[in-house]
Amino acid sequence: MKNLHIFIIAGLCLLLSSCATVTYFGDTLTPATTSVEVFYSTHDVTRQYKVIGHLNYPDGESPDVVKAKFVAYAQKIGADAIVITGSSVDTRGQSGSNVINADALKYTN
């Protein structure tokens, strides 16, 4: 019986973590893009750009999963690149939780 409880709790944790979604605040441009460059510092971006929005994703996934989710979302909103800016604490809920942040960029030249 104890194993069943552990199995149920583990299953619920997996279900909740797989339901996490990217939160976005900003502009959505058309058409969608097919290729998105990924940067970790604005100093690495060599083209002129405009920040069109901000992406957030709950921490807890591997960096590759978070990056893939950001890229997929950036394609939908018409971004040409993202800059993953790090993590912060989201204090909107009862207890704070870490989120990964990124800026969505649109090239202007």
C-alpha cells in the first residue's frame, strides 16, 4: 500500500510538471518565425533589435527543455531571437518559486 501512495504522488508530480507553460507578456507579430537564435547575453547579439516581450517558465526542468519551450514559443510570436536572462523568484503565489526569464527580440535591420 505504501508503494501505491509513492507511485500516485510521483505520478501527480510528473503530471503537474509537464503541464507547466511559458508565460508571455508582450507583442505578437506575424508571420510566425521558423528559426530563433538563442543568446545568454545581450552583448552577444550583433544585429539591431527591439525587445518585443518577456518570457517566463517555472524552474525545475532541464536547461535544454526550458530552451526548447522558449524557442517554440518565440517562433509562435514572431521573434527572431531570445536572450535567456536568468532566473528570479515569482512571489505572486503563497510561496515563492523560481522562474527562468528570457527576452523575445525582433531584428530591426
